[in-house]
Amino acid sequence: MASPARRLGENAPGEFFVDDSCIDCDLCRGLAPEVVARDEGKGQSVVRRQPGTGEERARAAAALVSCPTASIGAAAPAGATAGAAGRGVARLALDTLPLEIAPDLYFCGFAARVSFGATAWLIRRPAGNVLVDSPRAAAPLIDRIEKLGGVRTLFLTHGDDVADHAQWRRRCGCERVLHRGDCDADTAGVERVLEGTAPLRLAEDLVAIPVPGHTRGSAALLWRDTYLFTGDHLAGNGEGRLEAWFDYCWCSWADQIRSMERLLDQEFTWVLPGHGRSYRASSAATMRMEVARVIAAMKRETVGVSG
């Protein structure tokens, strides 16, 4: 856990705190927004107020174990040792994660530092569960997911967020899916390699959609014509809008715009990113209008930019 000696002074007094090792990945703020906020001056997360309900405390505990840099801590109450306090919070977190956010859809937590705190998602389905991107291969998380049916497929949206994919493969025997554009020495052994830019139906309820731009091999996954897992291609901003990030486009902004335009052909109402916030539209038509708005904004940002 975080170091009490490095506790940021901007934290609210009380049990939970953030120390100065925070890398500003936003994961904790999305998971426990009532408790954690961004300090704009420091560019780091701080506890803006202590949890006021059992659910808020559970979310704060889940944020603690999910933090990729172990920057969140829990101070021991009077009469308790730090170790006992830490174990109590960890047990609470493990009772919370993975967190079901919609029927058969789970937020995994346990983010990896190597993926800068990217979110991984679990889809529970009769034909075999799908893990979208890789969380840390933490034994408690693996045990919980195995009780939910394990992992049949590990869909890797792009090369930034593969994290502990090899450990998940060894433990769960899952088939890993990645686009050839992002295969490298670390991922050369993936079992299924996507090609080209045409959508590919992986199963009746699953469609892989290559979306090059953020990286050469970025790919989204569409589940049940409702949920679109986007990696770092498209995300919610936490304020009721979608956005794409020019400053974090590692390959081609022009390609990312073209990939976004192809999403207009798809039906979905949820966007579930690796980084950024989830976004839910009231209908597929409303989602299409919001994606079109983002495309227009991206094109305006293209002025003076090539590639």
C-alpha cells in the first residue's frame, strides 16, 4: 500500500489517502468518484472526502487494490496495527472485485503499471468468458474469475494494454486475440492474429473491429450489438461526452479518424475503454450522433497535421 510518510497534504483527514507516487491514471477516480478527485494543481489524485457509506468504502477499497502504483493507502484506526487494517481493506476489496456493472459485464480492477492503469473487463457468457485486455495476474483476481467460469478468450485491444497476458494464458488456458499490427516480441505467441481492417465475427455475439490509429493494430470488440470495448481508441470524458485524444495517438490521427467513421456502421450503446471513462447512450442513434460529433472535432484538430 501507499506510504503514510508520503501522504499528500491535500487528502481529506481520515482512513484512506493517496501518496505522492500517484501517476494520475484516473482509474481510482472512475471507480470511486465520490471519494477520490483530481487535484489540478498537483496533477494527481487525492481523497476529497472519506467514504460515507458502506458502498463508498467498498469502492475505495477496490480502488486501493486496483491502483497500478500502490499509491492509495488506508491508515490503521486507533488500536489496530497497520497490517491488520490493510488486510481488512483487502478483504473488502476482494468481496467487491470483479465488480458487475451490467448483467454479465464486470470491471476487473487490479490494473497493471505497465499499461498505465488501463481497465480490463470480463464478459461472462455461456459459450465461454472473454477477458478484454489484461489486468494484473493477481492470484485473488484469477481465483474469483475462475469461480465465474474462467477465461476462454483474452481479447487484446492493442499493444499498450497486454500487461500480464502470458500469465493469464498459462493459468486459464485462454486463446489470446491481437491484431498483427501490434504483435511484437512479447506477443508473438498469441493464438489468434487479426488481419486487415474489415470487421470479423468471432462468435454469434462477438465482433472484432480493427480500428488502427492510436496504434497500428488497435482493435475494438463489439458484444451483443450493445457493448463496444475500445481500448484507447475512444472513451468517455466523465462529463457526458465521448472524446479521442490527439496527444495520445501513437500511430496516425488520420487513420484514427477513418476508423472512427467505420464505427458509424455499427450498433452499440455503451463505450467501455481501457483508459478514460465508460459512456452510455440512450439509444444506438444517440450514440451514432455522439460519435459523429467526435469525428467532426477530430477533423478540426487535424488542421496543420499530416499522417
